[in-house]
Amino acid sequence: MSEADRPLSPHLQVYRWRITMALSIFHRATGLAMSFGLLLLALWLMTAATGPESYTRLRELLVSPLGWIVLGGLTFSFFLHLCNGVRHLFWDAGLGFEKSQYTASGWMAVVASIALSAIVLLIGSGVTS
């Protein structure tokens, strides 16, 4: 069989999107986002160590609307990565491989991530006031 006759691997357009497929992609994306968040945490610690003036400037940026969007995205990334990671631990134990189970656990991870993020951001909004 020549190379021209070999079948091509299907592309993403061929597959019907499912929650497991989306969460697999988002799991990687949230891991990358948390790497950015770690840099932001290091910056925050450095400004805290440098003195009140630099710390106040960064704090003002973080409590601005743009800062809340960034912190909200990082919070959601953390919780989605965490909830999806717990889901994978169950899979590693051999549990949850039925179609109804992996679909339900995927949606539960998304809903739990939204709820946990909302709780943390509501608590955080009271702290910054």
C-alpha cells in the first residue's frame, strides 16, 4: 500500500464534541493557566517583600475590574483542573467508565468548578472591601 492510499486520521471536525473531549482539552488549558497564576503569585510575594508602595500598586491592579477577571479565571482554572483531576483518579481506580457515568461526572466537574469559584470569589470580594 502506498502512502497516498493510506487512510488519514480524522480531524476534529469529524468527531461529535462530547463533554469528555472538551474536558480533556480544558484540563491541559487550565494547567497552563495555573502556570501563569504561579507567576502572578510570585510577583505578589515579591511586591509584599519589597515594601508597602509596590504592594499597594499591585493590589490596586488586582482589585480593578481587569484584576477580578484575571483572578476569577485563575480561580475557575484551579477548580476545573482539581475537579477533573479527581474524576481521573476515579478512572484510575477503574470506576466511572460507563457512558452515563463519565458524562455525568464531566458535567458534575463543570458545575462544581463554577460553584466553588463563585464561593471563593464572593468570599474574596468581602475581604477586599
